[in-house]
Amino acid sequence: MRRVGDAAGSLNPNRCADSYRGVIMQRLNRWRVCCIALVAFAAGSLITARLAHINQVRADGDHVFELRIYHAVPGKVPALESRFRDAASKVLAKHDLKAVGYWVPEGSPAF
């Protein structure tokens, strides 16, 4: 008859300790890899930020320009022009804004 545990190493007390150590080492290696990756990323970010020399963009003056494009239904362009000429220009002037110009494409069949 064979006793339970006579199989090769089934009741070996060192086998459990070895497998436990293996699991612990695997977890430590995972943490080690994650920490190294995090430190490398942080170092690369800091070096890149130092080397980038980001300069602020400054305008030559205090002017801000805005381009607006309106699409009108065919035949309604004169009404849109008069609305900007009569009403919108007054509202802009009230807020100290200046309309530079209004443009309409020439010979466009869409208008």
C-alpha cells in the first residue's frame, strides 16, 4: 500500500514555501516594472518640459478680428446686407466694436 503523500514532493514542506515565494516574487517584479515605467515617464516629461522652451504668443496690437460667414437663401442677400448695415452696425458701435467690411461673392449662383 502506498501512503498519501508518498508521491514525489506532494508533502514536501519546502514546495509550499517555494511556490509562495514564487508568487511573491512575481508580484514584486510586476510592481518593480510599473514603478520603473512610472519613473521613466515622469523623468521624460520633466526633461521634455525643460527642453521645449514654450514661449507665449503675443499679438502686435490690441486688435482682435472675427470672421463670420453667413449663408443666405437665394434672393435674401439684400435683406441680410440691410440688416447688418442698419441694425448690427449700431449694436457693434454701442459696444465699441468696429465692423471692417462686408463681402459678397461675385457671380456665385448659390446667392
